[in-house]
Amino acid sequence: MNINIDGLNIEYTEMGQGQEVLLLHGWGSSFDVYNGIMNTLKDRCRLIALNFPGCGNSDTMHSPWNLDDYCNFVIKFIKLLNLNNPILIGHSHGGRVILKLTASGMLNPPKIILLDSAGLIPKKSLKQKLRAKSFKAIKTVLSLPVVKNYSEDLLNKARRHYGSADYNAAPEVLRKTMVSLVNTDLRDILHQIKCPTLLIWGENDTATPLSDAKIIESKISDAGLCVIKGAGHYSFCEKPYQAHAILNSFI
């Protein structure tokens, strides 16, 4: 199914009947990652999952977005589908959007579920700091007027060398969006979230480490953390039976 939001053709899917649940996927992913969860909950929930712009078959935005743009997009989606204050589930970047929506008071959902959520600026290792500093220095030199007309190929090579796989795989508008998102830290507003909050996290998550989950849990007054042993950043896909049992109990 598709819906038009601000001129963008947005893909979404839904199944089931009952309590409304909106699922937001992570960066560079799609609603396909939620097939297992949706099939588990469809007997008692109406589940709606969208593809963010630039993901799945959704159109890519025309200019870079920040986190507020994603929040406004989700609110417009909810209104267009006439959803009535759904429970929110978000993985990684989807969780980051949910944190901002609820902490800022833009939405007041009955419950939120964060799956290996983003939202905190990760601490960089010395190696990561040096790589970032090196790329910044190279970018500064290649942006000088005397070499700018000849430097685009070199700058692209530098991006490929110093950037992450997700960064390099994205078109420019999404690369700039990604830079904005990963430099947004929500820890100072998390205490404003008052709804019951479930965190499901992989013990071995390296993208959003378990230490982030513990910080988020400590900041939200009504939050509980369930750690899935041996799982990584896609804990709910890697250990579906455990994740589905926890979700069934909470919802």
C-alpha cells in the first residue's frame, strides 16, 4: 500500500485487528524486518509499518532531513491513516524517532517499545577520532578554491575510505541526513517520557551498545530493560522466540 505525504510516495503495510501498533524501522532497513513481530501480534493488534523516505519502495526526500523532520513525517502519517494513539515500536533509528516524539510531547502513546534503539551519541574510540580528524583535514584541503574544481573524485575516494558502510551506500541526501541524525543526542530530554517503556536489547549489540540501553532505562521513570543473550543489533530477528514472548507479555 502507498500514501502521499508532502509529495512523497510512501510505502506501508498493515495486518490484524485490535489495539493499534505503529512500527518504525531502522536506518537503511524496511518494514520487512517486522514480519515476525507482525505475524505474532496480528491476532489481537492492528499493526501498521511504514518505510521511511529512501527505504523500501518509498520515495527519497529532496533535501536532507533532521530528527524533527522525521517526527513531523510520522505525525502526518498517523493523521492520514486516522490512527488513534497507537503503541509505538521502533528499532534503531525508529527508536530514536519515538524517543524524540514522546520526550518532546509531540505524541503521548500508551506504551513504547525500543528495540536496540539509537538516540545517544556514541563514545568514539581513539581510532575513530583519528579517522574523523583525518577526513575533516582532507575535506578542508580539497574544498580550497585552488583545488576545488579538481577535487570531487578525491573527496569521494576519501568518503569511501573513512565512511561507514551505511554512509557510503547512501545517496548524498541520505548521507547528509545520516550525519545530522548521528550527531543528535537525546539523553537530556529522556526524563520527560512518562509512558511505560520496554527496552529489548542484544547483549552483543555493537551499533547501539547495551550501555546505551542502561542509560536510557535510567532516564525514563517507567522503563524496563530485557537483554537477549548472544544477540546483536537485530536482537528481535536473531532470537525471535525470546523477543516475541517479551512483546506478547508487555502488550
